Amino acid sequence: MFSKTCEYAIKACIYIASQSLVQKRVGIKDIAQAIESPEAFTGKIMQVLSKNHIVDSVKGPHGGFEIPESAMKEKKLAEVVRAMDGDDIFKSCGLGLKECSGANPCPLHRQFAKIRADITKLLETTTLFDVATGLADGLTFLKR
């Protein structure tokens, strides 16, 4: 459903948000380890997330990445997905056809439209705070 890059970006945001809840900034090494991603790849993901104002990057000896709690409560998972993968998941055909529409539907159009609507609703309504608090409380996990 999501690209591997997007999966890592979502996990990175959740991890950073959970650490930010306890006033801790995290570096690339910590993020890469927490989400089981290569460091260099994680660095590129963090550049995109920072450029899109999803995470804050603080330079210096006590620097790292963070997401203020007020921003966590505003930032939706959809913003992370759009920053990494664009809008395709929100509007593309389930079979990848370019000309699929209500007037010219693919064989899965009607069934996939409901799935796409449910995914869109989930991503547009779930905040980073929502998912970070589950991780911080030990109710969810990023790796096993």
C-alpha cells in the first residue's frame, strides 16, 4: 500500500513524536535503529520530513529531531504520506490504470473506492499524537 520509504517515514515520525512526548530529541542513528532502516536512507527521509515541516531539526551538540506536542496534535498521517508518496493512494486506481473513473471504471473500481475512502479517512483523521501516545504507553510497537 505505502512505498517502503513512506513506511519508514511514518515509523520515524511515530518514534520521534513518542520521544518528543518525554522531551527527548533523537538523532539519525537512534531513529534508524528504532525503525530498522539503514542510516543513510533514514537521513534522506529525515531531510524530506524536515523540508515539509513535519519534524523539526535542531542543530548543535544537543540537537536532533523533534515534534512539539502542539504540532503532533495537528499533523495528520496523511501529511507524511503526501510528503513521501504524493497523492496516489488517495486517488489512484486499485489496478493502476490511468483512465479509471466512475464513468470508465476498472473491474475493481467500486470496491476499491470504498477501501480508498476508508484509508483516506484513517490517514486524514489520525494525528501523530494519536499514534505516539500508544507507543509511549506501551500499547503499540514499531518492531518485534
